[in-house]
Amino acid sequence: MSVSLYQLPTYDLKMDNNKWLVTIGISRAHVHLSQQHVEELFGQGYHLKVLRELGQAGQFACKETVTVVGPKGVLQKVRIIGPARAQTQVELSRTDTFTVGIDAPYRNSGDLQGTPGCVLVGPEGMLILEEGCMIAKAHIHLLAQEAKSLGLADRDQVDILIKGEKTVSYNDVLVRLVSAGMTEFHIDTDEANAAGVDTGDLALIKHKEIVIRDGLGNVREVDADNIRFVQSKSPQDRYFQEGMRVLRTVFEYSASEQQEMTQKVLDNGKMVPNQYYIFMAMEKDTVIGVACFYWMHRACLAYLEHICILPEYRNRGIGSFFYHKIVSFLEKNHPEIEGMLLEVSQTREGLDARKHFFLNLGAIPVDTNFYPSDRLKLGQELMLMFKPEMVDARLNTVIMEKVLQTLVQIL
């Protein structure tokens, strides 16, 4: 169980080998509430509770949900996105509007004048909205320092290109500058289904007005190839075979270790309710990285066994993108996930860089000496790190015992 050495992602557009990639975020139907409407639906003095932090700094998915009622139907358990806003806004996909019978227009967020209303139902009350229902236009949240490098300003428009199983172009996408958080391209579920993408996949900014200059003022061309992520489900598929080649290159895998991984994929059903997953990072038709990870059902945690990028593709931020793709996949397939355990070798050269990389992702070192069981002593060569994915994620002795018992079973 190893984690390969790669440095923190860099976003220096002056590098010849850099590509300006952006993570895709899929916006499912959700509601933004004013504080007044929060109290009408959940009770006087009520404040929204954080379920999970989002990529945009200060925003979070709430534990609370509401029912959206229209002339023809309802949408149940629609997630609220916090914090409370000045105006209540209901964001739907086009398919959602057919379900509830609301003729919502395509609008930029906050442009609510003339939009239709609906009824919202909460545990403590019902709210009749005169306006506020909309289909949000695709937009990109762009970090201010990145926008400066691209020569872009708030409310500029760019083209976004997705090159995965399908090649799809989005034109005149609104730019919204943010001072913190992550750069993210937001589309709704209908647009994601049409493009064949999911949260954590990658797109790229492609616009004729973007000019990248080096330190001497010379214009640089930016390679426009994209990176996509593919799940390997069988040792017979070419992704798996190419992935084994990458692991041999990075980790110097022996034949017995390769056979062990092959057997895990073949016998995955025997792990149920636990799961074993392998994902490949692809540039065009070439596998450039591999991630292998487990879902541990009893502990509600994932365990990252391997993540590696070929040496010639490092220092482009691909490792960070890859990690976020893994997390988005787990959140979709195992919504009860509370966090991710990461194993790091303390004896391999470059530990500090790997540790710093995971720290930058929000992981924290785990002091396994705290736990009483001798079976949890990993020795001087290994250390664990923990990345919580839920605000109230737990990592106590009971859960660590469950983790150990699961790992003994599946490794």
C-alpha cells in the first residue's frame, strides 16, 4: 500500500507543459433561502446546519431539505444550500420543471424578476413564493488570482470545452470571480447527462481572448488536450492493462502484486458490502495515472491504497483533480461516507512533499499510538492521515477497530 511522490499542484500558466483545466460541478435541484424564509419553514430563530462544505468558500450543503410543489407535481427532499441569502431562489433543471409543471426561464443566479413561483414545504410551515424559480445558466467560479493570469474580469464570458466520451462546447459562459475556494464550472443535471460527465470530471477554458504570457512578455500557446477519468471494472479491459503498466513504472510492482490486484477485481463481489475500485486518469487514449481505493461499509470510510501519476505528467495539478474525482464518485455511490483514510510511507524519499500534498487537501495525521489495540500499531515505516468529508465526521477507537477488521478482511 503506497502513495507515489508528486508535488503540490501548480497553476503557473507560464509553464510550457501546463493545461488550464477546471473541475466540473453538477448542480442538482436545490434551494437558497432567505433567513426569514428559513424561520417560516423550520421555526423561529432556526439556523441552517452544515452537512458538507462546498468548493465555493463559505457555501455548504445543509442537512435540511424542503419539498418543492408546482401545479403538476412535487420534488421531495430538495437540498438547501447555505448560508441564508438576501433572496430565496429555487434552481431546477429543465427536466425538473416538467415534473412540477413550472415554466422556469434560463437565468443567471440572482436575476429573479419575472420568474415564476412555487410552494415550499418544510417541517414547521409552508411558504408560497411569488417568484424565484429558475434554470441556472452554466457559469464558472474563477479564483481571482487565476483570472488575473488569464486576463479575465468578473462577468466576462468564456468558452468551455469538455473532451471526454463526447466533445461538448459551452459558449458565452459567465465568469464569476471568487477570492477563495476552488475554480469550478457549474452545469445542471440535464447538461451533465447530455455531455456524459459527472461531478469531479474536467473541462478546460478555451477562449480566443485568453492570452498567456511568459516572464519576458512573450505569448505562450496553451495545450488544449483534456484529462478524463475512467473506471476499470475488469482485468480484461485495456484500461486495466494500461493501469498495471503505470503501476509497474511508478511502484515497480512485482508479478505477484499485479496478480493480487487482478484477483481483487475478479473477486470484488466477495467483498460486499465493502467495495474495491480502480480508476484511470487518461489523456486522449493514454493512461497517465491510477487510483485504487476501498469502500469500508461498517466504518463509513474510504481507504486510498494507491494514487500515482506518471513522472512526465506531474506538477500539473492532475493528482489533486484525481483525488477530488475519487471523492465525488464516493459521495455519489456511498452518500453515507464520512471521510477518507490515506496511508503514507515514512521511509520513502519525499515524505514531506506527499504529506504536505494531503495536508493541502484538508487531511490530518492520525496518531495511531492513541488507540489501545496493538493491531493498530503500523510501525515506524507507515503513517495514516484522515480527510473528513462530513462536517461531523468521527474517527474514534470504535471506528478505528472497524477499519482494522475490514482491512484485515479485504487486503
